Amino acid sequence: MTTFLAAGSTDLSFSLPQAAVVIALCALTALISHQALAVFNDGVRPFMLDFIRGESTRSATTAVSFGLSAGFIFGLGAPMALSTGVLNPWLVFLPTDILGILSPKRWLAPILGAAWGAVVVFGLGGANSAAHRLPVDFLTALQEMSTPILFLFTLFPVLAITKQFGRLRGGIAGVVELALVVATMKLWPNVFAGSIAMAAGVLMLIGFAASRDIRQRRAERAAATDDATGQDTAGTEDDDPMASLFGASAARLRKHLPLFMLLGAGVCLLAQLHIFGGGEATSFLIAKGDYSGAAQVDFYRVFGFIPLIATTALASGAYGIAGFTLVYPIGYLLPNPWLALVCGALVFAAEVLLLSRLGKLLSVFPSVRDSSEHLRNAITETLALAILFGSLMAANTMGGGLGILVVGGLYLLNEAMGRPVVRMAAAPAAVIVGGVVLNLLYWLDLFTPVKG
């Protein structure tokens, strides 16, 4: 199967209103990051509690944010944007995390964020055009990643089910998903083949987890009924230090509800403009114009991240820049920007107001909470394989065996050096570096580009 994107069909040119939205949203997210109210990087969020309490300095927290984000920005965010023509959260939001925390003054944070937004909307287009004019067009070659990402991503619910509930149920889920992919390709060729299969897989996972929790609660109630002591061993919420911390964090976030509603409106508007994709697979679907398929993919991802975002937000007092990411699929499907502004604000308001109750609900359903961790790990594993495989396809497209040698060698060298570039971003970054190397070899008359 060919790639989903025609060669050379993508660019990074934005209209003035689109550019204004990106710049304004980058300014807002940098301001919110500066106030330690929200960050996009899930790995940075747990460190925000010490920063909020004054137990960690601004420079130390900035170093943590940069260390956990730089690889994703330059190794994944930039290559994905350049190859698809669609912005992504690693390129837009991770830098504003860093710039907001770095800024020593509140008024400077939005200026730094706006400056980064300007670089994104006005600088990447020139880099994109220049790269396409090179003898070895590594950006067009990167479009080879689309097919493995889209189709292997379909399997993440199967991996999650297998790891949480065993090989039998995992095998059943795999057969069901394969049958649905084949049926979709045969009966509805214009529909993204993995959409129905992913829906079925996620529903099976949630069903298995909820069923286990319900059985366990019934067993606990029966045991409590048979308990002859009649003693209440459960502590009160006031005795629980974590409950006290969670309550204080939720109250802190509710205090800034208007700012979060503005943030939700901005993120939803960005998604509605169809110049932004919330994930790797989503970026290719948005570039293809399949907005309903993109909405389905990002909606299924939500189930893997709600418990993580909710618990880290309650523990640290810092929310997620994209919230539970529900505003992504909602934005893709909305017909006009005004409706996106309203819906995004309302969704974020509901998320912030219900955060405490959601935390309590997750404690009642531990298997469902664990399912989200398995989903996240499965998403990472499937995408890591898909991105590596797609990057090697890109290497073959731009340089044949020599391209594979250079790109694969850079990836293996990164592994041997202890992954200075995170694994997810290492392969696309290797394609960019490999493309530069092949162009240098061409100019030295040592390499002839592969004919397309």
C-alpha cells in the first residue's frame, strides 16, 4: 500500500488568522506554564509541586522540563510537522512549557511564548520549502511513516488487553480487530480501516476491566457482611494526607477557572482550524483530510491518559495544557471557529470542576485505572515500532541501502549511547540527519540520489 500523502503535497503555510491563533495560544500557554498552573509534558508535571511550594528553583525546574522535552521537540515534533504540514503538541506546547518556566517575569512569559509561535508559523514554512528543493528530499521521504503508524497504531488495544488480561483474551481481541480491519477495507474503503477495530478493542478492554472491578467489589461486600467484628477500619478523608493534598490542588485549579476556560477555547479552536493534530497518527489523518478518522483516534487515546492526567494534576496542582485532550476530537469535528471557542471553554470548565470527583471514582475502579497505564504503554510500544519501521522505509526511499545504513546506524548508535535522544524521536531525527549527510555526499559527488 502506498503512503497516505502524495509526495510534495504538504506545506506549512498559514493564513493570517491561523498564524494569529497559534501565536496567541503559544503566548497563553507560556503564561500558564510560568504560573505553574499547567504544563503539557506529563513527565514534568510531578516536579511542579516542589516548584509551587518554593522547594525547587525556577532554573532547576526549567532544566528538568528541557531535559524531558528537547528530544520530543526536535526529534519528533519538528520532523512530523515538516513531513505532514500539520502542527503537533510536541512542537507547539513543549517549548512553551520550557519558556514559561524559564521566564523570570510574568509579563515576559507570554512574549517569549508568542515569539516561539511566530517562529513556528513563519519559520518552518521556509525550512520546509528549502528542504523540498534539495537533491535528497528527506521530508517527502518521511511521509513513508504514515502507513506503518496508522495501521500498527490500530493494535494498541490488543497489546493492552494481552498484558492486563492474558494471552487468551488478547488473542481474541487480535482476531476481532483483524476481522474488522479487513471488513472495513472491503465494505467502506473511504473509512480509515483501523477506526472500527480500535473502537472495538478499547471497548473490550474497558469491559474486561469494569467486569473485574465489579466482581471484586461484590466479593469485598460479601466479606464485609461476614465480618463478625463489625469494626470500621476505613480512615476518614481528613485523616488521609493524600486526600488533603488532592483537595488543595483541585481548589487551586478551580480558583483559576476563567483562565483554564480561555485555554480550552484556544486549544479547541486550534484543532478546529485543521492545522493541528494531537498525535502521530492524527497528524497524517488531518493532512489527508480525514477529520472524522482523526477524531476517533484521539478520542480512543483519551482513555489512556485521563487517569494519568487526573492523578498527576491532583498530586501536583498543575493541570495539562490540553486537559484530558477531549478538546482535540471535538475541535476536529466542529463546523465553525465560534462553536469551537464555546465548546472548548465548557469542556475545560467541566474537567476542572469534576477533577476531585474523578480522582475518587478512579480509586473505586482500580482495574480501569490500571487499564489506562496499559493503554499508554501499548501506544508507546506500537508507535515506537511503527516510527522505526517507517523511518527505515524513508531511509530506503531517499538513499537505498546507504540510506538504511546511515539512518539505522544513527538509531543504533543512539541506543548504544544510552538514548540521549528518546527512542520515540530517535528514528525521525536520524532520517533528518541522514538526509543532510546524503545531500553532503551528493555535493561531494559521492552519492547519486535514488530515483523516485
